[in-house]
Amino acid sequence: MNVNGVDGVTPGAAPAGGAKPKPVQGGAFADVLETRLGAARQPLKLSSHALQRIERREIAFDAPVAARLEAAVDRAAAKGSRESVVLVDDTAFVVSVRNRTVITAVPVSPRRDQVFTNVDSAVIG
């Protein structure tokens, strides 16, 4: 190896003879990105505030609900969301998508006015 790169080829230079570089073989870019991001993806966390709300409000939070919530957060992340309201059955979860953290949980009731602020997306899980 020399200072210019591997086998005397300058990094970023076109291959000898004017040939075009070969395209990368494999799946579509989105598939490759999803695979790589999925491998590095952190698990969904519940803040202490969210845990208190779930317990105090007696919100059902079992494995199927957690799986649906996590899938919804993955979809929000894929769209570039930062803070999202995720509706799972009759519960609204406010989630920091970037931190993958559930901030709070609120039972949804048609008899109460409910306003969520500082969110940039909503996902139905």
C-alpha cells in the first residue's frame, strides 16, 4: 500500500481505462439502510414518568402492546419524526422518536378534550 491508496489507486479516482465503477450489488438502498439501522436500533424505553402514568392510570401495557408501539415508533423514525403521538388501542403514547423513549401515556376518551403539543407526527399502531 502506498500513500495514495490501495495498490496505487488514488481514493475517489475513476478506474483505469475510463471504465465506470460497478454498482453495488444487493437490495435496494432503503432495504440496506433498514437492515443496518435495524441492527443498530436501540430498544424502546419507558421514562419514569411514563411508568408512573401507566401504573396510576391502570393502562394495559403487555408484550403485544409494546410490540405494536415499537413498530409504530420504527415507522415514525423512518419518516424522520422527532416527537410523535402513537395511538395503540385506547391509549395515546407520547414518544421521543430520536431517543426511542416513551415520555407519557394517556388513556384516550371521547368525553374529554385532549391536546398534545410539541409533536410533529401521529402514528396509529
